[in-house]
Amino acid sequence: MNLTWYPLTPADLPVYNKYYSMTDTKMTDLTFHCRYAWDNVFKIRWTILEDCLVQISDGGGYSSPFMLMPLGKLSSEKIEKIVRAVRPVFDEKGWKFRILDIEDSAKSTFEKSGIAAKMDYKEDSSDYFYDAELLRTLAGKKYSKKRNHWSKFLRTYPDYSYEQLSPEIFDECLRLVRFWASEKGIDIADTSESDYYMIKRMFDHWDELQARGGAIRIDGKIVAFSIGSVGKEEIGFIHFEKADIRYDGLYAAINKLVLENEFPEVRFVNREEDLGLPGLRKSKESYFPIEKIRKWRFVPN
């Protein structure tokens, strides 16, 4: 079968979302915004097979080549046909075939596909999934520490201001990312450590991507910002968040303010994975996720 593969562009958002809307998924990796932001690394190519949107990548030197879980209404029969059509593409290039980011809800469908394969997941890659209203209000006893952090932020920086992300402040936001990287001794060109160019990619196509976000300004300077999107009607996704840690409580403040102002309608929020970093894991767990979204990997024998 001769397949035509297309690069991922902002103009593909409508067709992507057509198939995404039919997919039972809560993970961030399958949102268009995540895929496009990171496409300067992964260089996704997509096609339509069995009325599903199928994506493959050479890994971009960041990982081994992969195919993502197809978007659309899946069945075991469709999965088997898709694998048999796509696997020769990998074989021709000498790539080991594997499918990543399979939702829990689709796991049994893959297992029944008739293709002998190993399925596993890495806990470090699991997304943190929260009740959005609790993060907006910080209500309840278990959020008492977070409310205290928020109160302290208000007392310490009473003249702070919040503003919606717009092209007028993107340069200031990118300046903050460069400062954040320099403080950590990170080269912004190192995509294994820095998300500078992923953030810039979203800023460069902001209106087309229909992304959302907000920033905090203190003493006239942007000191924190957050970028997100809505993939499903009930779910918001926070893709990038940066703050100048010299200002106490900024991460807690930007988390709360962005959800209040830019995602007032969502019931849930996905704040992505912890990458196995102890500090990041502690931070994400401190907001009491209601679920961790596992991402299964399917590796045929």
C-alpha cells in the first residue's frame, strides 16, 4: 500500500480535531497542541487509514522512532489493518516498530487485535489529572497549605497584575524562559533540557492554534506565565509553565489564576507528567491528582 504522509501544520488543526474528538483520551500527548509544540523535535508525519488519523515519527534523535495511538473510533480489526499497513514503512527504514501513548480505555482493544505484542508503561510518563474547580478555589482541608501560599503571595505582592497572553507580551515571556534556563545552566538549544523553542513555536502561531494562557507581572516585569489548551469540552491541558522562583509563591499563583481566568468552564485539568524528577513529582502530587493517566506502549513481537 502506497501511503501519503503529511507534515503537521497549524492548518491541520480542524482535521486533527475531527478525529481527536472521536477518540477516548485524556492524555496530553495526543492533543494537537502538544504534538505541534514538540514537532520541531519529533517531525510528525500523518495520514488517514481506516478512517483514523495515524501519526509516525523518526524520534528526532530524542527517542526511538514510533507510531502514536491512532485517533478515531478504534476497533481491534482497524488496529490490525493499520499495523499491517504502517509496519512496512518502519521495516524499510530499519526502524523497530512500536506504538506509543495508548490510553487505558484502548488497551484491551489493542490486546484483542490478533497481533502478538508486549504492552507496558512507564510511571514517570503518566499524566497528572485534577479536579479543575479544586485547583481554582483551593477549597477543603487538604488544600490549606496551598491557600496559605496564595494568601502569602497576595500579602507579599499586593500590586501584582494578571494579563491574558497576547502577542504584545510574547517577547517578554521568552525573555523569562531564557532567564529560567540560564539560572539552571541550560542551553536553550538543548531540547532534552529546554522547552524554549517549543514555547516559541506556539507563540509564532498563537491565533491559528487557539491556545490559551496568562501571565503575572510584578514591578512592571513578566515574572510568570502559563500556556494551555482545551482538547475536550471538559478537559483543560497545561502544556508549559514558567516562573521566576525569586518571587515566592509564583507557581501556585499562576496555576490558580490561569485556571480561573482562561479555563473557567473545564471540569478537569491535565498538568502532564513528572519525567521522574523528584521535585516535579512532589509538586504535582501536592495538588492531589484524582487520577494518573497511564500511557501504554505496544511493541509487536
